[in-house]
Amino acid sequence: MDTQILTKPQEPWIGKRGRIGVIIPSTNTGVEYDCLRLVPQGVTWHFSRFWVEYTNLSSDDAFMDFVHAIRDTIPGALRDIMTAEVDYIMMGMSAETFWGGVDGNDEFVERLREQIGPDMGVTTGADSVRAAMKKFGSKDIAVVTPYQPIGDQQVMKFFTESGFNVKRLIGMKCDSATSIAHTPRGDVMDLVLNQLDGDDVDTIVQVGTNLSTLDLFPAIERMIGKPVLPINVTNMWHALRAIGVNDKFHGYGRLFEEF
């Protein structure tokens, strides 16, 4: 007598509330550091790296070489992470998501959907920062980036097209993809407090995912009494809320405490 073995789909015991695939540059150390500081119960972060061949960012031309090169390597990382049966995709890089302004970000997401299909949710850095600022009702903003002027232009374009008044934008002109992570925290604090903040600004934003400010910006928020938003935090918040994880966390800034 033949024995028929019946099988049925099994719920995962790892990541029961959500498994988020995080796509990061091979040079990036900031995203993993920040994600692993904030792990809601039942949620798992799964990282996939795309190769960064051109790490030099010391000029506008070098920055463009970097952007063009990663367009060819991002699909491989996305292909790999999909085999982990993730529930959601978070793009743990920012420059490409701002490129071309609002339309450029939309086109970037459409290119991703050619691989992952129409139903998989996606968070981009540009989308997450915009969504966070809308929660706070932000209008007049100041922005810090690690980029060269050509990258800053794209960030300015996206935020302006999204309806925000960019009062000040300062690019720190980091000379390589890895040196971004080595930026002294004191330099970032000095820049935010003494160059970006002012009575004409209601929100301060930091882009560039390899610049981890999770340990710094919550304290600055308390000092100046206005939202100070790191892109890694807005990315995590946006992705978690998208999969229905609405847990509040203290110590990581007002975004996770209030929304």
C-alpha cells in the first residue's frame, strides 16, 4: 500500500512578523550597524551586497563613475536576496534613489520591479525621507550629505520637486565610498548645530547610508527641539511600517517614538 505524504506550507519560525531584504553597497558598514541596533521582536534583516568597483568619490566625474557602475551590480544583489523568501525589500543606499529627482526615483523603483514583480513592497531612501518629513509636516529643511556637488544637485532636485523648501544643503565631499563611514561624529555635530540649524528651518535631514548618525541625532533632536532625520532611521521606519510592524521605540529619535 502506497503511503501518501501530505505537505502544507509551513510558517517560518524566523522572522514570523517579517523578513526584510536589505540591499547595500559592498563598501557599506553603516546600514548593518544601524539595522542591528533596532530589531523588533519577530522581524529579521537580511543583507545582500552589490559590488562597488569604483570607490573613489573625490570629484564629480568619479561620483558619476560610481553611480553608473552600481546600476549594473544592484540587480545581482537583488536576485540573490529574493532566494531567501523575504517579504519586503529595503534599499540600503541613497544616491541612486535621488538621481533624477522624483521621476528618477520612480524609474529606479520600476527597474527593481522588473526583477521582483509588482507585489513586493520596496523602500527607497528618497521615499522614506519624504514620507517621514510629511509625518512631521516639514516645510523648510536643511540637508547634510557626504556627496560631491553633482550628488547634492540630485538631492536638492528631489526635495524641491517634493514640495520642500531647502534652506541649506551642505555636502561634506567625502573622497571615497568607504571614507564616508569614517567621518568624525564631532564634525557632523558641529555642522548640524553651527551651519545647518537656524530659525528658518523646521527639520534637518541626513542622507548617505554609510554615514551612521543613529547614535548622534536623537541627542541633537533634544538639544534643538526639532526633527533630525537620518536616512537609515527613515528607511527602517518606512520598511517596518509598510509590513505592519508599528512598534514604538525610544532612544532612536522622534520618528520611532511618535509615528
